[in-house]
Amino acid sequence: MARIKEKKIRQLKKSRVWITLIVFALVIFFTSVFMTGFSSAFLYYLLDMKMQGQYEAVMHTARLYDRAIISGDEDVEELLLSETDNATYFVRDNEGKILHENGENTCSEYGSELLPSRMRDPIRIYADTKQGFIYADEEGLTVDTQLLYQWLRTDPEVKRDIRKGEKPLELPVWLALNVNQGKEQFCYKAFFQVDIKDAILLLSAAGVLLFMVIVISILMISNVISSIVGQRRMSAIFFMDEVTGGHNWMWFLAKGEPFLKKRFNARRKYAILDLVFVKYRNYCVCHSIEKGEKALCLVEQMVRKKLDKKELCAHYASANFVLLLEYDEEEQLKKRIEGMLNELEQIDPVHKFSFHVGIDLLENVVDKKGNPVRRKTIDLEKEYNNACAARATLNDSDDSGIAFFNEKLVEEQRWLDQVQEKQQEALEREEFLVYYQPKYDPNTNLLRGAEALIRWHSPELGFVSPGQFIPIFEKNGFITKIDHYMLEHVAKDQKAWLDNGYACVPVSVNVSRAHFVESDLAEQIRDIVDAVGTPHEYIELELTESAFFDDKKALIATIMKLKEYGFSVSMDDFGSGYSSLNSLKDIPLDVLKLDAEFFRGDMKDKRGEIVVSEAIRLAKSLDMRTVAEGVEVKEQVDFLAKQGCDMIQGFFYDKPMPKEEFEKKVATVFI
Ligand code: C2E
Ligand code: MG
Ligand code: MG
């Protein structure tokens, strides 16, 4: 696939949704980190603030207890009770022995030390064994929210209290301080009180954060959705064919290549097709572009209906469609396409359409053992081009047809390329040679004329016969240069022979059908011959029979002018293709050349003889001379002599020969 197309498809496939998703994930991550950090910091701060009074009270009691111990005060118990306001507490020594206590001891075993703000001495925190919602970690006091939530949900009394909002919620925690020079520990059951205001504050903070997260999430999700929708829309536009509304070539490339490279496709056989609506442009000219495009839509829809899920179809351009079909056998594929074409031909109830199909069979890749392996590379553009090259071989026909791409086609294309590349240089280097094939009078066996036939002696391609390059030149227009070249060389040869006093005979030069589009062709021919100085009666011009089906008026005008200038004009290959009898009626030609096909085989067929003798008779009645081409055997010569044929040009007498050899023939007879 061409780099630019590949890049475009890659860019389109590149999902911008991923970027949004990554941003979204990052935002969610940082928000949750921030939320957790913020809520725990808020909680620490709240607990610290709310417990401040209780810290101070415990500290105060502990100091009084210390003082009472030092002063040997007996009534420690009373002091504690009054100072703690009859709250729950206990004092234990280092062995854990309880020295004083009030209320139920629900202090847990393990605690952590922390330094509350605005206090000099650290304090030890123990969770309550019954309601251990509050405990201490490295940062400070914290709440086991899960446990708390469970309690709030399950205890009906607490639920009721919360609903009423009259009594604050009391969460117990044990605060402990070392007393009596570190020999004892004073533990006090404190309560973290949460009233309705705290709950509202906490809930509003959580609500704000939740709201932020929801807003961010909505924004991000809508961004992701709009990205996906936008990308889908972009792809649809990029891959949509504007004429048929189906898929286009870019879609075919983007889908086809990765599909064919899939492992499960290694064994499967696939073919790329180029399907063309023949004479589409003509149809548009005769009807309208709109109707033409409608027809293309119908073609696309019908083809798509005929495809399997794993097969692809796209509109390439103009009247061309590209298809990827799976097949088992070549013959079965051909039959399937024939069936498809049959239906396509009848798409329009009024017009019978025709279609050309070029097929390129994709090769299966095999390993050293011959087992099919995954296609690692595939160039669909190249394969489609092959299909197009195969399809182009059908160009000469207007009927529906199918052509397979093969090695022969590659060779032909290579040959075509070589010929076209070398043609101009070959002309300049005079690699084209004039060969002469004599024409004889069958009654006297005397030389009466000759035809100039081109040969190409190429240093690189070798000796090339006209059949291999004339059709190419006719197609690419180079034939007009060749015709001028031949005419000039023949005129020069004739002039030289005449100057030498040889008994020259008229030499015919082939003029290609493609040449007749030039309105001044007769003048061009005259000027070339006059530039050399050869008398016009020594030059004859051969037109192939098929030329008579082109613009007849222009053809007649040119022929009339040529005759006026004194050149003879002949109809070459008479009887080879379409009947041109009608042309004989309108155009006063000098010579009728009977096509070699009349003389193939041994002419035992009576009907063949009748046609030839009648053709000669017809020519005579129209005051035309006759030349029989391709005569190889004596019986044919005798027959033609008897029928009054004027000249014979064939291997029976001579093959086309180089100039030097022909020169010897004209040199033997002096005027
Ligand atoms: P054409 O003009 O009909 O030439 C006659 C062809 O028949 C020549 O083939 C000639 O060699 C061949 N031929 C003659 N007698 C016999 C025979 O007894 N047996 C067989 N088997 N063949 C015979 P060639 O030279 O290969 O030329 C083929 C065609 O190429 C010509 O057919 C003509 O259409 C074209 N051509 C040749 N030279 C030129 C040229 O200079 N200009 C143009 N425009 N076309 C040319
Ligand atoms: Mg000829
Ligand atoms: Mg001929």
C-alpha cells in the first residue's frame, strides 16, 4: 500500500478515545487520592479539636494524682472520683495490677502513643473493646468508619437517637497517661461526641467532594462518548464512497490487508477482482451522469448481496469496483462470477449492461514443508493492478467477459513496455529495415510490383517481426511515424534505383488506419515523396479493409486526393474481416488485394474457388487490378492465372527480402 494511504488509515484508526480515557483515569485517581487525604486530614483535625478538652482533663487529673501520691495523701480514690466526675477510669501498675478503678474496664490491650496538638507530653490511646470505633495511628486519632457504619445501621437505639438529633453520638476511646514517675498508668474512658452540626459538616464536605467527582466523571464520560461518536463519523465519511454510498477504496485497503494477513486465512484461497461497467461513460453521455451513478449504486448493491460475510466489495473509481472473493477452484470461481454477471446485465429493464472482470488469484504462502503459513505481507494495490491488467485485455470487446491474470500477461506487459521504451530511439538509429516482397504476374512470372514490409533489427530485442510491434504502435499512435519512415525509405530506394536506370516496379507501402484521422494525410504523403523526387506512379498506398469503416467521408476525400496526385491506392486484406463491398461502390480504388486467408489450405473447397473467382471478376468490372496475397502452392497460382488475377504476392514466388536482395531483382531488367 502506498505510504501516504497507509499513514492516513493509521491516523484514522489511532483512537483519541484512549487519550481521554487515560486523562479520565488520572483525574479519578488524583481526585480519590485527594479525597482520601483530605477526608482523613479533616477527620484527624476534627477528632483532635473535639478531644482537646478531654486531653486536658485527663492531664489535669493525672497531675493531681501524682501530687497526691508524692504528698502521701490517703484519699486518692476520692480525688479521682471527684476529678473525673465519676467517669470510668482505672490506674494500673507496670505489672498490670489494678490499683484504683471506677466503672467497667473495657480498655483494649494494645494502644499507640500520640502527641496531641497544644500538648507537651504524649498520650497513649487504647480503643474500647466493646465499641472500638476510635483508635490511634501514626497521624493521630482516627475512626474505623466501617465498624461505625455497621453499628449505626444495626443498633436501633442509636438509629433513633440520630434521627431525633437531640443527643450527641458518643464514641468511646481510652486515654492513658503515665503517673507516679512512670510506675503506674492512669487510663480514662473519654468520649468523642458527634452532634448534628458535626454530622452536617462532615456530610456537606463529603457531598461537595462527591459532587466534584460526579461532575468530573460526567464531563469525562461525555467527552469519551463524543470522541467515539466523532471518530465513527469521521471513519464513515473517510471510508464512504460518495457515488454509491457504499465503501471506497481506502476502506478496502484498511479492511482487506489485515484480514488477509490473519492466521485463519493462511489456508483459504482468495481472489481480487476488478469489475468494470463497460461503456459507462457512453451511458452517462446518452442518458445522464445521475442515471449512470444510479446504475453504479444498483451494481454495488447487487454485488454486495452476492457476497459472503468474509468477502469485500468497494467502489474504486469511475466505473470500477474492487472485490475480494474466497474460492476453492478456479472453475467454480469463474462460474460464480458468470452467474453474477448474468444478473448484473439485467439490472436495468431497458438496457442490457455489460461488465468486464479481471481476476488476480492471490498466492497462498507455504513454508519449506509446503504447509500454508500466514501471509505476512500483502500488497493489495499491486494485486488489484494485476486484476486491472487482466481486465484491460477485454477492452476490445463490448460484451461481458472474464480474464485471469497470469504470467503470459506479465510477459506481454513487459514486452509492451520494452517496445514502447525503445521505439523512438530505434527510429532515430534506423533499426527499422524495409523488406520487399515481390508481386508477380502469374501468366508470365514477371515482376510487376512489390510490397514494402517493415522489420525491426533491434540490438537488444533481436529480429522482431511486424506482428509483434505493429499492433502496439497502432495503439500508441507511433504507427504514423513508422508509416512516414517507410514511405520515405521506399521513395529513396525507388529514386536511387530509377537513377541507376533499373526497371523499377510500383512498390506499395502500408498506411495505417490510425493515420486517416489526419485530414492532410494526402498532402503529407505527397510532400514526403516529392522531397525525395520519386515519380508518384512508383508508389502505391495500401489501406487495410477495416479502415473503410471509419469516417468514410474523410477517407474518400484523402483517397481522391492521393489519386489526383498520381498515387495508386489499394484495399489490403480484402475479405479478411467485415465485408467492405459497399466501400468498393463508393471509392474508386486501383487495386484489390485478396486476403491470404482465401488461400490457406489447398483450396479444394469449391465454394472458396467461387468466392475468389467472383471477387476477381468484380474487381475487373470495377476497373481494378487484383493481387492475391499469401499464395504458397502451384495449384493456387495456376487457378489464379486462369481467373485472370493480375499479380501474386506469396511465398510461392518470394518471401519478403532485404533491400539489397530485391535490388538485384530490379537491376536485372533495364529500361
Ligand atoms: P500485410 O500488409 O497484409 O502484409 C502481408 C503479410 O503477409 C506479410 O507479413 C507477409 O510476409 C505475409 N505473407 C506474404 N506472402 C505470404 C505467404 O505466402 N505465406 C504466409 N504465411 N505469409 C505471407 P508481415 O511482413 O509479417 O506483415 C504483417 C502485417 O504487418 C502486414 O500485413 C501489415 O498489416 C503490417 N505491416 C508490415 N509492415 C508494415 C508497415 O510498414 N506499416 C504498417 N502500417 N503496417 C505494416
Ligand atoms: Mg499490406
Ligand atoms: Mg495484406
